Amino acid sequence: MVDDKAKLRRRVEEIAQSAMRESPIVGMSIGVSFRGETIFAESYGSADIERKVPATAETVYHFDSITKNITAAAVMSLSQEGKLRLDDKVGDYVAAFRSSEVRVRELLNHSSGIKSYTSIPEFEKEQGADLGPEAIIKLMQSAPPDFAPGASWRYNNSGFYLLGLVIEKASGMKYDEYLATKFFRPLKMSAIVSSGVNPHVEKLAQGYKLKHGKPVGGEAISWTPVFSGGAVCGTVGDLLTWETALESGRVVSMSSVGTMRKPTVLSDGTTIDYGFGTRLGTIEGRNCYGHTGSGGGFSNVLLSLPDDHLTVVILKNTEVAMASTTIAARIVRAILGLPEPVLKDLALSNEELSHFAGTFDSDDGTIEAVARGSQLWTRPEGSDGAGTRMRYQGDGVFSLDEESMVRFWPAQGKAQWGMGYEGGLFSAPRAGSAREGIRSRTQSSHLSLYVNHV
């Protein structure tokens, strides 16, 4: 473990500069808290290319789905106050779902089965519109559920949209007002909830995507329908403050934090490394928690290793470029003196290949896991391309690159799930993708899996 703070800061600086050289990142802010002290807070590149605005510590980024961690904490806070119960039905708070059997806890851990409105084609056509609750609920109810409550798992923006409405009903306050009153002002955070296509937020960065390796402005979306699933924005310092307060029991009780970090157990006993608005995972055997967020030209991660008193925040205003989870994991290893991942390339027997080969449902459509010789490859169903090779690490785990892994479950017998991990954290695709499961990572020309067998 690196103890010299100056040496540690130099190492983080090296990692940051390397990331800026390796990938066309427009702007990035990095914050690191270690042993109760902020030891690194630096920004790189541009917040806005057109206006020639540099990224600084005051640059505001859309947090995207990191918002889900904050929304989940708000629900836990109301639960502690006795204003709601986790086993309450969503229809107790949202009249349009009065006949639903879905419970609040199933919204929190993505096991509700309600169709995610961001995966419905009609929403994609109107993502620049300031759609309100009535329109969003109509979209949710326009498609049948994906599965019965608690029976399966699928990343679900509908669930967290509904949680915002639950918070408003239970608290008697608007969602943004509740967050500001309960969390942001007491913690002296500058974070706010954004809305509209061009939010009037001071020092807000412009989001970018890459086209032929060059940055172009991100798609115009309205943050109004994003709401409680991803509309909070703020600085890297805001998220360091948030995580420090969460770890110390100043946001909700430590018992509630523990509940947020319990994995989801489905009705058939399958365990999913997602709690309440919290992704779970490990880095070299050390427990880590947090959330990712991407969309609108932004790509972020909040990563916490509470046993090591370490938090890393990466906020980027560039989608598709080097994954924020990769940068964060590199920083964790540098600070804690952990070894670099040594990737194996084990041959698989015919019996092992039979466990993992098959057809899988995914976020970007159906894909095939194909056996070739002693290797496993993945490709979109019906594709003529070779696909992506997955290097076997043993015990049902495959690597895609230094920080991307897929763990098939069960490891013995026919796999029913392929669970993706990036930078140690259980991963999921970006909001707005067609179907939950796999996402294309064009920056490294491979697929990051996150699938369930069909």
C-alpha cells in the first residue's frame, strides 16, 4: 500500500494522464478520498470545446445513473422515518399501478419485471420531449411485463422513475426538493436535479460522443423524463462528499447502508450482485460498491471500498472513450498496492464448452456464445462476423480485457446467466438501450456481456 501522499498523488496523476493519451477523452474530473481525506481532485481537458472552457474542480457533470444510489438512499431514509415500507406495493403510492403486485424493494433492485420505458421504441422517438409522469407511465403500461415480480432481473429505468413518484407521495415534497432538503443542503453539496433539453445549470459541461474517433456533441435529450433514475448533476467533490457521508451514517443509518448493499436473491435462488441502487463487486478480493452512469455524452463511476476507506470518482463528458471503471480500478490498485490482473487463457474441454455455449437474451438483441475448438466466442445472432473471443479464467469466468469479466452461472451445468463485471463492479448497459443485457463497447471492439439464457 502506498503511504506517501505525494507519491500516491503522483501515481494517480500518471494514471489520469495515461488515460487522456490512450483514449480521446474530451474532459474528465477525478476525485480520490483515502482514510477520511481527499487526497486527489484534479480535472483534465475541456468542459466545452466550442466555448473553449477547461474542465476544473467546479465543472458540473450529469451523474446519470449514479443518481440511482441517491434515490435509493432517499427511499431508505423515508423507510427509517416510517413513511413507507420496503414491502409496500407500488400501487399504494402510484394510483396507475393499484392492481400491481410489485413492491418497493423490487423497484430498488430491478426485479420488478415492469417494462423499462427507455427500452420502448416510442420513447426513443420522443427522448427530446419533456414527458411528464402521465406519459411515462403510459409507456410503461404499453408493454407487458418482462417477468413476474422477483422472478428475474433486468436493469430497469421504469423502477427508478416510479421510486421518484413514491418519494414524492411519501414525503409530501417534490423529488428535487426532498433531495435538496434532506441531503444536498445539509451536506453542503452543490448537486441539483436537472430538467429539460438544455438545463440552465452554471458550469455544466457539454456532453460528447465519438464519431470516427473525433468528439461530436451528444444527442439532445430531455432530462425531465430521466428524473429520479439519472437527472442529478454536480461536481466530483459532490460525489466524494456524498460517499463520505454515506459511509459514516450521515445519509441513512449504517444498517440501511448494509441493506442497500445486500445482493438481490431471485425467487429461484439466483444471486445478482446488485443491491438497492448499488452495484456490488470485488477488486482482488476486496469488496467494492458504487454505481456507474452514462448517457447524454457522459460516462461516470462512483467506486467505494469501505474496508479500505477508499473512494474513487471519475466523471467524464465523453461516452465510448476509455471506460471510467477501468480508470477507477487502475487507481484503486495503485493506491492499495494491488497486483495488476494476470489474465489466463485456459483451454476448455468439450464438456465445459457445452456449459456455456448457447443463445442468450441481451440488451442489444439476441447473441450466440459459440464454441470454436477449445475456445468460446460471442457474436450477435445471425452475424457472419467472427465475434469476440472470451478468454477462460476458470470456474465459469471469462475475460474480455484487463477490467471486463463475465461470470457464467452456474459454472457447472448449463449456464443460465452471464453476469458482467467492469472495474470490479457488476455492470449493466447504458440507459436507453433496446434490451438489457449486452452492450457494444466499440472503443475496444468487443462485447461486454450481461445476459440471461433463453
